[in-house]
Amino acid sequence: MAEYERYEHDVLVIGAGGAGLRAAIAAAAEGTSVGLVCKSLLGKAHTVMAEGGVAASLGNVDERDNWQVHFSDTMRGGQYVNNWRMAELHAKEAPERVRELEAWGALFDRTGDGRILQRNFGGHK
């Protein structure tokens, strides 16, 4: 009979992309024991596959960029069946979360003047 190691945690996060890692950080900050399960190498999850691109209304490439445009793109991408309040919160908070990730050491491609580069991914304008 095979022998298995057993781990106990207060919180189990499934997925180690940007959202999963952020959830694990938030849970750990509350003093909980956190387990993280991922199917890829840690640090090489889907978020990294965006290759430096980021969907947040930073306005670094197009000055017309704002949270309302991001919200509209998110709703359209979800064929308007998404939870509009969650999409609104996401669009409003995304720039702050990106700056937080940058402060923690996340790497992003840069514009010629050093700002975080933005490209049109996933149906974003």
C-alpha cells in the first residue's frame, strides 16, 4: 500500500496564476495556514504567459484608457452574462493591484519612457 504525506491548512488555493498567488498572499496576511496547488511550475502559470501584457486601465499607451472602457470590454467579453458589480470592481481596482504586483517584484514589459506597457489582449480596446 502506498504511503502518502498529509498536509493540513486553513485555506487551500487551487491555481498559481496571478489571482491564485494574490489569494494566497491575502489569506496568509490574515494569519492563516495556506496550501497552494498548481499543475505547472510555480512562477510559470498562465499569468506569465501574457508575456508582460496586462489588462488594467493604466492609461500608459492610450490616454483615453479608463476604468469605464475596461468595464465595457469585460462585460462584452463575458457576453453580458457576467456579474456587472464584480466586473466594475475589477475594472476600478485593477490599476492599484497591478502597481501592488509591481511593488512585490512582478516584471512587466515597459514603454520607451519606462511605464508599464499595455497591449490589446483578449478583446480589450
